[in-house]
Amino acid sequence: MGLFSFLRREKQPAAAQNSVYEAIGGEPTVKAIANTFYDIMESDPMAAELLAIHPQPLTRIRHVFFLYLQMWMGGPNDFEKQFGHPRLRARHLPFTVTPALKAQWMYCMRKSMMTHVSDIQLANRVLDALDSLAEHMINQPDPN
């Protein structure tokens, strides 16, 4: 069973059960999603607060994010080989992550995903899973 098997609404024959990584287009598409995500963050005023909490330049984090997404979607596990278990919540605890920042993160991801994934149902299933993951990263309320 793949990472996203729980997202499938109906049973499929074993031969039809591909990883999200394969269904989405593999390495080229995942890399494009990661890079476009950061391109949007750097250029869209809607993500200005999100950009402000990221270390500059974004070159390294783009690559690390690509490796994470690749692994998370069921592709090669290069992230864990290089950095260990993701422990995402623990890795994000040193940073203030508010609902507003989560919304900016999802805004960038939604735009990137819709740019690169033509299967809208698949894109929405992945975005729903990412939204749940991003929700788990929130560690502070929005300031009043």
C-alpha cells in the first residue's frame, strides 16, 4: 500500500495502484512543483510574510523541499537518507507558524500544484493531504 492509499475513494486492481509520485509525473513534475512553489513565494505579495521567515537565498531550501515532496509522494527516499526522519512538527517548532502563514503556504502550493498537475482530482486529493499536514505545523495563534 502506498502513502496515499487512504485517499483512494474506490478499490482499484493492484496493477492500477501507482504511487502519487508516479501518477503526478515523477521527478520532473515534483521538482517543478517545489520550484514553482518558491517562485510564487518570492514574487506574490500574498506570500510576503511567509517569504520573510525563510532563510535567503532559497536555493538550499528549494532542494530540500523537493526531496521531501518526492519522498512524501512515494518516490525515492533521498530526503531521509540525507536528513533523517522528517519530524516535520519538531523541525518547525523553532519558527512561529500561524494559521495565516499556513494559509499563505497553501496558497503557494495550490497555485503551484494547479500549474503542474493536469488531473484536477489528483491535485485536489494531494492538496487536501497537504492541508492537513500544514494544519499540524501551526504552533501559534494569529496575532490579534
